[in-house]
Amino acid sequence: MRFLPRKGPWGRPRLRLKGILVPLALAAGAFVAAWELPFGTSPPGLLSGDMVTHALKSEAIVGRASVIDGDTIEIHGRRIRLYGIDAPESGQYCLIEGYPTRCGQRAALALADKIGQHPVSCRAKDTDVYGRTVAVCEVDGEDVNAWMTVQGWALAYRKYSSDYVVQEQEAAAHKRGIWQGEFINPWDWRNEHRDGRTAASPLDRGKQGVPSSNCNIKGNISASGERIYHVPGGAFYAKTIITTSKGERWFCSEAEAQAAGWRPSKR
């Protein structure tokens, strides 16, 4: 736009607007067109808030992934929480075939083995309270969320989705992953550890079916009420499940078990 001085009929300079009339006319036409649209409808070329949200949710995140834990990965510095599943936490133990096992670590390793060096493609669905993208991720076209669940290293997170319930039922039926023994649901385990407590006494761990690493002797109470302890490698050790609500417990040594009134298993 240029302003050019020009003499008017009274001898004073007047302004001539050059190049402004056409843009003004176009803007006015757009305003009228928008005014005539139904209420709540965006003019052509503009996205409503819902449409923007939908566009963000449907974006694809593709690249090499690093595994944070059994249900969280990172791609290009972006944390991604696998949608619809919940895996054991990194510090969580489970009893697998009668032995205390770091099932959270096992879940993370299973996910890392599955992904390997393959590019991962994630379809964003939401953002969680921690700012992580919640997504369904695939490797070579296979749903990784479903794979983790059907292999028994994650549970269907029913609080948010029922998409992977069938896969969980299959894992339970075939005793895969954590279904080979006893475990605490990851969401319950987190609730028990929200106070920041990372260590527990053998008895506290026994409530989760999990002893400390050095306290792995099983103090079992038989059907007849006899108190018997089993050491690792014993004939009945793997089959013995400790239920602390019945008075059963873990011991750190045979001397401790005997002092508490338990006798050794005969086999």
C-alpha cells in the first residue's frame, strides 16, 4: 500500500489508496461467508477444536525405540505409554514357578527383545497425566501392546480399555509370563508403594508372594496345621505357595525357621 500526495479540489494534498481495495473486498467476502455458516461450524480451511484434537491423536510417531519398562518406550526423546495395557513395575517381584522373580525387569526385557532394532510405529490416542503420549505401537505391522499381553508380560488395563482382555485370557489359560505363578496387579503394587517405600521386611514382601533376595526359605503350614519349611532345591519348594494371611511366611535362614517353630521338609 502506498500513500501518494495529490492536490484535492481545495488545494490540500489528498491520499490515494493503491492496492488496498481488493484485499479489503476479499476479507469482507470471507466475513460474510463465515457469518452465513451454521453456528459452531468452522469456515473452510479452518479446524475446530475437536478437529485439532483428532488430528493430534491420529498422528504417527515412527523411529527406533528405547525401552523404559514393560509398557513404556521412548522415540526421538518422546515418552510413549502403551495404550490399554499395564506391565509389572521395574522394582516389582512375582513368583514364577515358585521362585521370586523380578517380573518387571523380565517384562522390559521381553519388550526390548520384541522390538530389537526394528523401527516402531505408534499411533497416538491420548496424553496421560504425566505428559506421556498414550499410543498403540506396531513392529513390522504387529500390535506390540497385544503381543506383550498375550505373552503374559502385561495385563489388560481395564480401567482405561478392554481392547486386550482376550489376549490376557489367552496368556492366563496357557500360563505364560507372570501367569506361571503369583503376582500383584501392577496398579495395586503402585498403590502400595506410593509412600516411596522401596524395601520391605521378608514378611511384608510375603504379602506380595515375594521375599527379599536373601530370605527365600518358605515357611508353609500343612493341611493338618504342621509348620514345615522348604529350602530352594527341595522336592516341594517350587510347588509351595506362601499365603501370609494363613500365617505362612518367609525365612532368611534355617536357624530362623527352626527358632520360630518350623521343621524342615523331609524331602
